[in-house]
Amino acid sequence: MALVYNETTGNFDDIQAPPIIRYCRLQESVPFFQGDSATLTWQIDGANHIFIDEEEQIGNSLKITLDSVGAKQFKVKATNSDGTAERVVTLEVLPCPEFEIHPSATVLHKGRNENVVFRWIINNARDIKLISSNETKKITNLGAATFTPINDTQFTFEAKGLEGSRVFRHIIPIKIREAARIDFKVNRQFSYPNLPVILSWNVENCIAVSIDDFGEQPSQGQLEVTPGVDTTYVIRVKDAFGEVRRTVTVRMLPLPVVKQILVPTPQIDKSFDISYATPQFNTNISVPTFKSSLVKLDLPHVPQLKDSFFVRSISSEKEKRIKNPFKSLYAYFFRK
């Protein structure tokens, strides 16, 4: 809006005017490198709408990421009902140094005096240096170098951008570590099916420990398992060098089959007594007795049956042969 004096009326009349762009600039100083962020700020009077690259904005600033290399333009446009004002902001985006560094290893075994070999290609850079501990040396953009660190060491590749002022760094730490020591065993390697066995382990210099089918475990412990068939148990240990596996196998023995049981005959080495009831007779009968080193036995008196009618004296006379067998019993007792 602008105020204009009207001589006819003697008053000041409001007259609509196009927007006025007081300034539009980048807040950061040059140079800009790919990946940098830049903040575009502006002050515009009399604008109803403000656009940056055809996208309407609210406020008086916009943060932009410079994701491409080369010349970059930002078009600022302000409008109202009476007109439009435009401004173009231009900047140059430089490429960052490109570090391609390939160490032969990033973790070395402690106490083994192992070497690490660096190979590198560094583009879009100047004044390149390699810094390790307190040593700094200039290097070309293409090369290799060998080191034998005995402690944790940080290697820094340092280079300046093409404009010659900003410094870029690429850091590679080399660690010296001890490998994991694993003691994994079972209380018996041969067992019968479904009998429990004990797995035990003790692991040093580890990051994580796990046993297949049983999940994560502490670095030291025991586990009772009940295999039914030949089973191999696997422990997995993660250390600074990666993953290490150890296994133990429990094999099943066949169940025994009982074919026969032999019971030894008892041996009697002491004498013992036998008790029995003596039969009763109407006549006095003397019963013989005998003794041995093992058995003490009193036998009953055996009656003398010479007076019984069942006893008959043997005759020297020639016996009459009885042809009828059914009469033999009668003939035996009643012979003439």
C-alpha cells in the first residue's frame, strides 16, 4: 500500500503497489559442498503470497539441503493483487572429497604382532595426510601402507577440499583384542535314552553366548538336557572377530536285554534242627536215630511187624505158579 496526496480532495488516498523484495540471501558463507545445508532468508514488503521454486512458504526463512553438485538457483517470487516481484539466488556446490579406504582388518589379535594394510583412493581432494598416533605423513591420492599396532590405534585420513580451505577427515579405528576362549563339555558322552545329562560351559572374552534350541545364555553356566537319540549340541560365541562355534555329541547306548538270571545254590555251613510230630503206636516201638555234622535228626521208632498177619515166612518149597494174575494177591496171602 502507498499513500498518495489528492489535490482535489486534499486527502491522502491509498494506492495498491506490487510487493517489494528488500533482500533474499543465504545465511551461511561460501563455499558450499555437496551434502551441506543452507538457509535462505528474505524480507519482502506488501506480499500476500511468497513462493520459493513455485512452492508457497510461510515465514521469512527456508532450510535447504544441497544434494547435487554444480550451480544451483533458487527462485523467489512474491505476489499481491497489484503485481509480482521476483528474485533469483545462485550458488555453487562443490564435490566433497571421496575416500575409498580398504583396511585388511579392523580387529587384530592381541600379542601376535599382526599387520594391517591400508589401501586407498581419494578423489576431489588436495593436501592429503595420514595421521596415526603422533605420526603424520603426506600421501598421494592413490597408495598403500602397512602398520603393526600393538594397542588400539586410530588412523585418520585427512584432506582439503578443492577450494583449498575446508578440511575433511575419514577415521578408521583399529582394535587389538583377545579371541574368545571356550570350554564346552558334557558330563558323559555316552548315555541311555531319556536319561538326563549336564552341559556345562565357560566362555571368556565374548560379546554374546547362545546354545542352539535353548537361546541366549550367560558366559558361564550349566544346562540339564534329556536326549532320546544321538544328539549334537552347538554353542555359538560372538567375540570381536565374529562368531565361533563349538559342539559336543551325546551318543545313545542300546538298552540291555535280560536273557536269563542265574541264582546260585545256597551253601549251608551251619547245623540246624528239624522238628516233627512222632506217630503214636499201640505197642512200644523203638525208633532209630542218626546224626550228621549238618543235620541233627531223631527218627521215630519203626514198629516190628513180624507178628502181623501181613508178614508170612518165606518157604523153601517150590511156589505154585498162578496163571491167573487176579488171583495172585489172594494166593500171596493164602497159600496152601
